[in-house]
Amino acid sequence: MDTTTLPSWNDGPARRAVLEFLATVTEAGPGHVPPVDRVATFDNDGTLWCEQPLPPQFDFVLRRWAEMAEADPSKRREQPYQAAVERDADWLRHYYDHIPELLRGLAHAFDGATPEQFEAIVARFFTDVHHPRFGLPYDQVVYQPMRELLELLAANGFRVFIASGGGRDFMRVISEATYGVLRERVIGTAPDYEYRDGTLHRLPTLLGGVDDGPGKPVHIFHQVGRRPLLAGGNSDGDVEMMESARFALLVHHDDADREYAYDVKAERALDVAARDGWTVVSMRDDWSTVFPQRVPVRTAAEVG
Amino acid sequence: MDTTTLPSWNDGPARRAVLEFLATVTEAGPGHVPPVDRVATFDNDGTLWCEQPLPPQFDFVLRRWAEMAEADPSKRREQPYQAAVERDADWLRHYYDHIPELLRGLAHAFDGATPEQFEAIVARFFTDVHHPRFGLPYDQVVYQPMRELLELLAANGFRVFIASGGGRDFMRVISEATYGVLRERVIGTAPDYEYRDGTLHRLPTLLGGVDDGPGKPVHIFHQVGRRPLLAGGNSDGDVEMMESARFALLVHHDDADREYAYDVKAERALDVAARDGWTVVSMRDDWSTVFPQRVPVRTAAEVG
């Protein structure tokens, strides 16, 4: 086995399928794809970085809501501010039942901010806040094997995009340093903006809806103008993006020791993967390393 | 004078200002800009290709409306279909007075089409239709000096984007072959899409409004995540994009012999250029060549 390529991947069906696909599209032959069409798209939360116990951006916005409730106590009995102030674990765990409140809260969390103002707040979050279990800034709790895959794709002439249900402008702050992905290659849920007084300001509405589920191929087309040739995801919200690609790679969270084990909101993705022959990546079996460096590990039980 | 750089530009203040700016941002010194921030944005109609007597996309959509009126005669007494069928020169010349009808007509011109269907129609247009004065497909009636500038910017580590008031997906069909600009670097007015039955379909609404005037810096931020370092335009709709850039270049149409001479809809841009010291490019004085090859030239009077 060539151990300089994808060094954090164990030899196994997932690694082999990726390398075989790359050889097919880059070498001469019937499966060859010209460089201009080599586009790869990846979900972020749970695909490139850890999304447990909360996606980093969810922690980010909870802190913002708590601050807002501190400044305006009338908000403390209103959701999502109340849940943010109380860190209401039950409410947060069932966040899928509270989408309207969450979207309303998101819309107003940074209303009117300029890109520079928002960026400064995000940068501070990544400096100040650490992952509750791994004790590192969130942008270090990324999957080393996936970073190697992004790099390998780039070396094979791919343009790598991130297509996340999370906030586009949140991720753009760290995408270049963390993943080597240019800001303009980050696709995600995004607010509308208006231009006044010579600068941009966030509006409380979304541009083109949430970048999840059927919204992912739509957002990708807007940004890229092409279908992905390869797409990677980990959950049901990635199914439509993955089915629009020629090669689909599904990260399966089955490693409670080194990361987390859960299939919630990935049931349909796992079904489609089995039916359509997608490449399923077992974090436990396919990855020799999960994170870029040794980190102090506490068990999930210790941090709740 | 180094004649291998920008060979179709005459030695003069415009060419010198461009070269001086490129030296400042690429060489070590106080004005140096790291490659990641080297973003250039250009308007298309009248900046990169000829927009007279009609912007190519306007001709494109007029033909579509005429076809639609042929298929459904009830449309023939409705605008913009009537003007399209009759090629009503007066109505078309004052198209700025008919924006609501035009937008409504645009919305429904390709409603429901998949990207592949739309692309095939656009490709046929560029094969079949010739510019009325220059007798060439529209994608050959491009400004050779501007193509050389895009190339020079790329050679200096810039990522070049097109930011046009025209249709994004129309331009993406020809941007790679015509300008060497990847589809994902074409920004413009675009429809919403929906994903159903495994593919995308155009909707009759716009994503984020028209990419013109104050809409340009907004669309650019959505796509790029950065301000342009250099921006090029030719009309009032480009002013906000250009004022958001460090270096602004305004193409002035003052060459009736080789192209066209007009200041309509560029009055404000010319004022701001004079006030803020933008680099104004005189097509007549600054360009030794206008189009990429000798073309049979008829005067504007001959084609109306």
C-alpha cells in the first residue's frame, strides 16, 4: 500500500474505492473527466468536522442569543433566547422540532452587521471557545483523513467546495486556514445583504433558503454552475447533493471511543447508500487517525 | 515600452496606470496584497464585449419571446412579446422605461427549463446568430484589449470574476471559451431553481434581485466573500461595484469608427471617475485593436 497517499486512512474498501475513482477520472480511458468538470462538494458538519454534542455554529449562536437576552431581559421568556440562556439540553437536543423559532432567532442574531463586524465576532469565537470534550478550538476538531482527501482531490485537479447547511459566512472565516478552501468555494445558508453608505449590511432574510436537502444541489448550482463529480456527506440532508454526483462518499459515525456513534438523521442516507452502492466510510475501521493531533479525550458521558 | 504585455493597448495613461497598480500589489512594499485577496471583477456588457445596438442577451431573449408569441398568438398584443415580434425599434431603444414588462417576460421565457435545456438553447444562439454590424457570432465581438487584461491579471495571481447585470447562466455557457473565466466565477442576475425528480428546474423568480447598481457589490460578496481589489465597468450600473474596489477602470465608448460612441447611462460613472480619479479607458486612444480579428465593418448607420 502507498502510505504517502491518504496516510490517515486504513487500507480497506473505502480508501480503495476513492483511489480507484480518482484513477478512473484522471487517467485516459472511458471514465476520464476533463479538469474543468472536476468539482467536489462536501458537507461540513459531521463530514469535515465534529458536530457533536452541538454543531460549532449552534454553540456560536447560542452564545449570541444569551448575550442578546442579557441586553434585553424581555427576551428571556422567548425562544430561542430562553433555551440559550438556560442551556436547556432537552430543548436543544430536539432542535429539529424548533426550526421556525431557530430561523427567526438566526435572522435577528446579526441583523445589520457589516461583513467585517460579523467576521470579527466569529474569529473571537474560534479563539475563545473550546470543544467541550476535546478541549480544543472548534476549528481544530476537524477530521484529518478528510483534510487529506481534500488535498488529494486538489492535487488531482479538482476544485473543492464546501456545501453546508450551516452559515456560509461563518465558515468562510476559517475555511482557508482550516481546509485550504477559498472563501468563494464555501457554499451554505446565507443572509441577504443590502449595500448602503458604501458597505454591506446583513438583512434578516435568507438568500435562496436553507442549504440542506433539496436545497443543496440548488445552492451548488448557483455557486458552481456544474454538478459535483464527487460529493461527501454524512446525513439525510446530504442525500440530494450526493445523488447528483457520480461518486458519493458517506461518513458513518460509528466510533464512540475516538469521536461519536450515532445514526440519527442519517437513516435515509444509510439506506440510499446501501441501495445505490455509495462508498460508506466507517470512522472506526477506515480511519487510523481521526483528528490532526493528539487531543485530551474525555468520554461523551463526562461532558453530557 | 514592453510590447509583449497588453499588446493591444497603446502606451498612455490607462495602460500605465494598470501596470503600475499591478506592480504595487504584487511586489514587496506597502501596497502589497497577498494573492488570496487578489480578486478582480468585471462587468460584461460594454466592458468585455460589445453591447450595441443591443446587448447580446437582449437579442437572445427577443428571439425567444417572438417564438413564444408564434406559439401563442394571444401574446402578440402583450408586451414585451409584441415589441419582440415587431422588432419595435422605438420600444426597444427605450427599454429602460419598460423594466417591469421586461422582467416579467424574462421570468417566463425559460420557466421550468433544466440547466441542460437552457444551455442547449444558448449554445444554438451563439452558433446561429451574428452581430448585425460586425457579422460575427456575439461571442467573437469581444474586446481583445480586455481579454489581454484578464490574462495579465491571472498571470499576476488574480482570480477574475465577471459581475454582470445580464443573465448569469447565459454567460456561463461561453465564459470559459471566450474569456478563460470559469463558470463559478461568473456572477450575474439569476433565476431561482428548484430540485425535483433528480434535476434542477428554473423558477420564474430571481435569486437576490438584479445584479446591477447597488446589487453588484451584494452579488459579488455572495459569490466571492471578498471585495474586489480591481473592478472594471462602463456604465452607471457599475458605479457601486467600482467604488468598492481599490482600483477602478472605466471603459469609455468614444470610438464610433471601430465600435460605438455613447455616454448614455454612463453619465454618473464618468462624473465619479473624474471626481475619484478612476482610470478611464478611451477605446479610441488607448486601444490599438478593438476586436480579436479583422471583421467586416459596416457603419452603425447601415444597420440601424
